Amino acid sequence: MRASVEVADIFRVAGPAYRAAHAGHLSLAQLKVMSAIENCRTAALGGHVEACKDCGQWRIAYNSCRNRHCPKCQGAAARTWLAEREADLLPVGYFHVVFTLPAEIADIAFQNKALVYDLLFRAASETMLTIAADPKHLGARIGITAVFHTWGSAMTRHPHVHMIVPGGGIAKDGSRWIASRPAFLLPVRVLGKLFRRLFLTRLLALREAGRLGFFGPMAHLAERRAFLRHLAPVRTKRWVVYAKAPFAGPEAVLAYLSRYTHRVAISNSRLTSFDQGGVTFRYKDSRRNGADRQQMMTLAADEFIRRFLIHVLPRGFHRIRHYGLLAGSACKASLALARELLDVAAQPDGDTPGTPDYFRPPCPCCGGRMIVIETFERWNQPRGPPHGSATSRETAP
């Protein structure tokens, strides 16, 4: 069902004026995201006509833009990704760990997205793997699924990495599975200190190699002393590493991943109105508790678009990554060994059956199966329905 207000509606109405006002200051990636969202599930991208095999109900389904920043295109992508990940789950508790960058670093990251966001991934994952391997803590090789977000609930800059980590790992010699304590994985203060050291050391190395750029209000940071002064406060500040209690079973892990892996800066469901007064949406104020935590915010359309676009990721940047036992080509062998050590049944060979890449909703009239009876190209409209048949319009997910 279509939301009453969508990001696409805001882009279509206020986007042309925004592009004109900021001509020369928007990246090609940002312009492509705006265009994709505006055209998503419209005749501009083409589509097909579906008919119910049982009752003959007829509807038009326009193609999705499949842009990873589009609020309407993430459902199918998440279903496919989750079906593939389900086979990787182990029968152990899973922890949720979050690594967050201080505001002073977030400003630098915004002007050096690819480099600093990648550094966040590398420093956070190395921190987890190093501390977990230390015999004083867990003494095991763990697996990590990491998901990168750049936003807070109000769409402000807030780069952080969510990690889903099994409660335990394989011993260094591969002889046994070492389980973590039921409600404790690794000490967050120790994680925070190592994360801070690794990140700042490598950030300074990037600056010394001349790979960081500074523009506008931050242009003065190109000078080494100014850069070091800017970082001085965060060298002693406690860096936030947050670990939640373990999930209640594999199903809860998948439910969490389905909400986080393919999330964008704001979902259409959080938008409540759009008019001359601006865009109103729901957000979570982390400084409040209870019912007061859910608040409403109204932004001018231009400011809403600006906040949305600052979260456009660099081209080719992977926002979901796997480390340790779950990394790359070694994942299958590592999981097989983990299951052997845990004495659980091995997964059957072959690909895990998952949700098809395109999920076709059932007939809205009788719930029957819909089949494609006609396709049409971009910018073309389909022919009218057969004479006397019922019609309805419903876009594809």
C-alpha cells in the first residue's frame, strides 16, 4: 500500500528548484539518486501489466529504480539478502555491537567519504577481531556481519557501524568452539580504547600522505597544526562502543537484520505531511525516555532534501561487509567447522532457496496468482485493459 507521503513526492515537487539553486554543488551521485527516486515505479522506467489467473483482475506494475538509496526499493533487496544469510546462522546467541565516530571526525568524514568510511569499517572490525582473539578476553576467532549507517533519526550526520556477532568463536588451533558468557561478549571500554587508537593513527597517516581533502569552513585543517588541534579533544574523549544484550534466537537476528541492512536515511512510513509549511516526519530523540522519545519534526523542503542527500554513499562503496569466520571465500569452510565443533547438523550443499529477486504481490481482489500479460518500455504507457475487466493500479515492490 502506498504511503500518504513519499520521498519521491518531495523530490518531484521541490527537486527542480533545489537542483537549480545548488547547480554546480551537487555531485553526480546525488543527482542520480534524485532522478532515480523521482522516476521509481512510474512510466519513466517502463513496466508490465499483470492479470489474475483466477478472477481476471488487472493492474499496472511499473519498474523499480533499484537504487540503494530509494526508500521503495529496499524491501525486495532485503528479502533476497536475508534468504542468503539464513544459512550462515549458528545455533548460538548473537550480540549487537555499535561503533560510532565522534562529531569532530564525522565532519572530516563528510568531506572524505570513501576513505574515512572505509577506515571506520577497518578499524572497528580489527578492534573486534583483536580483542576477541586475546586469551585474556575470549581467545577465539569470531565472525562479524557489519552494516554501515551515516544518519541519526533526524537525518543528521552520524556515521556508525552496526555489527552482528555470534556469541563465541573457534579456538586458535581450531580444536574447539569457545562460547562467550551468556550476556557478555567483550568489554566495551577496552574496545573503545583500541578503536580510538587504531582509527586516529590511520587517519593521521591518511592526512600525512596527502589523501584527505578539506573545503569550505574546514579548509584550515589542511594545515598540519590545525588538524592536530582539531583532533586533540577526541584523543582523550571516550569513544562510544555500545553492546546490546544477545538476541533471543536466530529468528530475532534475522528480524533485526531485515530492519537494518537495507535501511535508508528515512523511510516513507515516517513521513506524515508535506505542504507549503515543509516536510513533517517522526523521529526518535535519544535524549528522552518512554513515550516522549517519539517526536515530530518539520523541515523546509530544501533542508529535508539537503539532509537526505548528505547520506548518499560513494559509488561502489559496500555498506554491508563480513569479517573473521564470515569473510569471503573462507566463510563456507569456517561455518562448516563451527557446526562440527558445536555438534549440529551441517547445511546441505547447494544454494539456499530464497525469496525470488522480484516478489509479485497476490491479486488484491481474490488473493490469486498474478501473471504478466504485457510489458512496455520506458516512457510508454500500456494499452487499456480488456473490455469489461476490473482494473486497479498497484506498483511492484
